[in-house]
Amino acid sequence: MGLVVGSVTLVLLVADRGPTSNSGAYGAISCSAPRLPGSTVTVRVTDAGDSMMSQAPMMATLGVDRTSVPAGRVSFVVPNAGALVHELVVLPLPTDGPGTRPTGADGKIDESQSLGEASRSCGSGTGDGIAPGSTGWTTISLQPGRYELVCDQPWHYAAGMFDVLTVT
């Protein structure tokens, strides 16, 4: 019987309960997206954990309501049902497949190939993240292909917050 040597990576996501420009004093901004052009994809972001019991969220998810849309204008609506700030970044799918992007020391991936982003509470486009209970959105034009949809808040991608969208 031999000794097996390896490594284990554990990613813990912890909610910051302090006031922010997105959430105010311990509260979220509640809003919904306006009517948007093109095909609409709802990307639900959430995390597990019970803030009432002071448990730190340890699992986060990002999931789409549809896996395929026609080429052209695509609107992404991103409701944040979690306790943490999240975002959506749309990137070409890497050749190694989803979830294979390297994570830097800051817990983030390289966004240089980003085609669009929803990271503003109750607004379109880029911001400081989508606050808990609020919604962000963006509309971009996509060519046929496969795209990776990711949350690139620190360590969220490493925790499994990504999904794939096929554009036909």
C-alpha cells in the first residue's frame, strides 16, 4: 500500500455585510430589467448559505434559462438571488472547455477577450457588481459559436460560477 500525495483546493466565498454603494446599510436594491432588444437570456446568479445564522456562503452558481439563441442581438438579464455581489462577463469559450481558465492570485480570470459585461446594480453594462436582490443587464451582438458566461468577482469562477451559451 503506497502513500498518495496530492493537493486539494477549497474555495470559500464570504459575504461582506458592510455598507456599499450597491447595497446601502445591509440592504439590497430591488429592481428589474426593462424590456430589452433581441433574444433574452436570463442568467441567475446565487450563492448558498444562511446569513441569518452567520454561515458564510460556500457554494455559488450561475445558470442560464436557455442554452441556445440565434446569432444577432442578445440581451442578458442577471438577477442576483444571492447574498454576495456578482456579475456576468461574456467570453468566447476556451478550447479546453468551460471552467478551464486560469485564476490569478487576485482570484480573477483574464477578461481581455470580454465581449460584454453586466455588472451594474439596476442598470446596463459595467459597474461595481450586481448587489444582492438587484438585477443588471447588457445587450451585445454575438456571432454563431459557443460562449462562456462567467462571474469574475474574486474566486467566484474558481467556485464554479460559469455556464455555456451556444449561438446558432
